[in-house]
Amino acid sequence: MKKIRRKEEGIASTVGTIFALMIFTSLLSMFMVQVVPVQIKENEAEHDMQVLSQLSQLRSVVDILTITKNTNYTSYVPIKLGAPGVPVVASPTYGQLSVYPAGLNSTYNMNISFVDNYSNNISLLSQGSIQFTAPNRYYVPETFSYENGAIIRYNFYAKNAIMPIKPNMKFQNVSGHVNVSMTLENIYGPPLTVTGVETRSLGITLQGVYTQTYFLGGNHNVTLTINDTYYYGLMPLNFTEYWIQSISNILNESGVIYSPSSLQNANYPYYTISGNKIHIYNVWNIEVTMVYIEVEVSS
């Protein structure tokens, strides 16, 4: 019979290879469990701040177009849809950009109504919004909404929102009366929703702008009615209360006090809140700048 010869060198090579694979697998597992989530979370947080900055740039562009009244120029604002992932091991985080123009597709509606000193019933509208949703995997999922010059930032985990960029609204307490100055934006264009990781551009074109001053003489009140409900899938997000809160803060800072009920013959400016309505009393005049812009998303 032939003797079977055993080679210890082969066994050592096999064991060494197995140990090397075990070490590599352990290191890869640690990298996937500890390093990758932290890296993606940082990327998503940075991306959210980038989107906020880009929407702030959108506000600046609209303000410049309004001041210059330039209707012959289209300005483009980049919006980065997705947050980068980790090469090879993790895919990017997708984002969603939506345009809800004025009309039936609008998610945001603000109506300013009052009776002027000549008994004319005035009703002025602001409609349309641009919204970005970041369904982050490791950072907080958020939604950003640009509406009437303001930016709302909604936190899906905490289920609340802040308004880092305020609307163009001013209230002045002058000799016991309120002077109101505000800009009302209306966004037009095709309703559209795009999802991805690439960079899209928002084309902003000013269609028209005019300013009108209405004299109320301090004997009338102004009513702001706000409806702001946005649906992300089947989830309704109501931003109305944040608008009411933000306008209330602006009024308080301007010396217009809150009263829980309507006061008769009051000789100082005040306001009341009823549901989604803010009533401002003893208004002397109101200056309104109506802005109409068209928004187009690049392909």
C-alpha cells in the first residue's frame, strides 16, 4: 500500500487564509455598523443645510426681481436633490422636489381681506409653494416649504416646525393705530414632482409686480385667513398653526398686543385669533406689494 503523506505547510496556509478572511469580515462589519451610518448621517445633515441655503437663495432672487421689476430675465437656482452616500458600500439618499402652483394645486393659501375707508371690500390672495422632502435614513427626516417668501422647516420625528426665514410683513404701532406693509407672492407654473439625487434648477421668472396702498383711517380691521396643508403620501402636514404663530410674533414685536376677544372702541392697536384667522384692529393703512412669479424645474 502507498503511504499517505501529510504536508503541514498546506494546513498552515489554509488556517492563515481563514483567519485573514475572519479579520477582514470583522473589520468590514465594524465599518458597516459604526462608520457608514455616521458618515451617511453627516452627509444627510449637510445636505439639509444645503437645501435650506438654496431655498434662501431662492428668496433672495425673488426679492431682487421684485425690487428691479425685471420681467425679461429668468434666474436659475440650483436644488440638490440627494445626499451623497458612501462609495461602494452605501447608496445616496434620495430627495423629492415639488412645485404646487396657485390654483387648485396649491397647498398654501393666504387671504387678506378688509373694507377700506371708501367702503370697498378688498380681498387679496397669496398662493403656491415649492417644497422639498428629505426622507433621511439616519438624520432627521425633514420637509422644507417655500411659501410667500417664508421658509418652513418641518421635523417628522418631533412633528413640529420652525420658520427660519420670515415673510415680508411689517406692522407699525403709530399713535394708537397700525400701519401694515406686506408682500404677497403668487407662484405659477406646471405642477411637478421630481425625485432623485442629481441637481435640478428652478427657473424663476417675474411675471408682474405692483404696489397699492389702501387707506382705512383707523376705523376698520384686517383679517388674515390662512390654509396651509401639505400631503406627503398619505400623511397630512398642516403648517397653518406655524403661520399663525409667526405672524403673532411679528405683531407682538411691533407693539400690537394680543387680546383674547374683540374690544369695542379701543384706542390702541391689538389683534385676536380665531381658528385660522388673525384679526388686526385699528388699522390706519395697508400697503400691499403683489408679486407674480413663474417657476419651472429643469429636466
